[in-house]
Amino acid sequence: KPVAERNFDMQVWDEEEVRKFLVAAREDGIEAEAFYTIAVETGMRKGEICGLKWDDVDFTNRTLAVKRTLLKAGPEPVLGPPKNGRGRAIVISPQATSLLRKHRAKQSELKLSAGDAYADKGFVFAKENGDPIQINNFGQRSFADLIEKAEVKNIRFHDLRHTCATLLLANGVNPKIVQERLGHSDISMTLNRYSHVTPTMQDQAARLLGDALQI
């Protein structure tokens, strides 16, 4: 689609809606809270999150290495490269890091209780047998349930990526940083896709300069 049509399809949450949704996700368990927190905070694509492995998580430096995307789940998952063919590293917040630590501890308990029934493939988000989560099920059915529980407007899972970018840009984050986090191949793609944020950025710039140059 042309950029204008893609932007018209885009739906995003504001900060209050994000908070309400993540509270609902917390009530659903640590895995759900960690999954959706990572989605909103990093802007990673659904397949990239589902393809994330524990070896990709650097707890010391609070980074996630985006190296692959999950194309097909199951006992023999099919993996591919990220959309633009290049990996990237994303810094996450201390809060998201803490959630991943708690999720890993919970997953370790599950492994012990499951014994040989758990085939550890190293995925951060996995089913009770160790297989990666089903992309459509985890990202659609439970996502819709949580939206209803949180009483926020209905959006697509992919709109969490747009929400991430919009909130970052609206809060003054350099577009180059947003481009790198989302994995866009070119900064013009970021600027064109999120042109709806430009008026806010222009207003912030004007106010900043006005305050700085006031005599």
C-alpha cells in the first residue's frame, strides 16, 4: 500500500491505554506481561518476539539481539532472518529486564516439573512442552481478550509496533533511534510512516527554542 493508506489503517494507543492494557496482561501471568511489555517497548515484530531465544538476551547490558523471526511454530520450528535481512540490538528498560528474569525463573520451574516432556529449544516464549508459541494464537486470541479486559480501543497486534514508534517520537526521541529500534532500513521510511507525529515534534521544537532564546 502507499504510505498514506498504511498510515490511515494505523491505530495506536496513548500512554494511558498502554498502562491499562499492561495491567490486564499482568493479571494474565508473567509470560503475558513480559511478552506484551517487550512488544510495546521495543516495537519488535510478532515473529521477531516469538523467535527470540535466551541466548539473545543480555541481562547485564539490558539488550535484546534480534537475529531471527519465527515463520512456523511446532516441534520443528521454521526460522528466518528479520524482515530487512539484518539483525539489530535493542536496549530495554530495567523494568522489562526484571520481567524477563521473573519469566525465566518461572519457565525453569516448568521445565523441572515437566521433565522429559519439555524439549528445551531455548525460546524465551514457549509452550509447556518447549515449542515456540503459536504466532497467531498468542498474538491474536489472547490479545483480543486482554483488550476487552482492559477496556481500551481495539487495535491489531502490529499496531503495538506503531504505538511504540508514535510514543517515542511524540516524547522527543531522535527519529534515528526509533528507526534503529524498529529495524527500518531507511530513516525516510520512519519519518514518512509516522508523519502524523510531526506536528507534535514541530511544536516541541518551537517551544524549546522559544524558551532558550527568551530575553
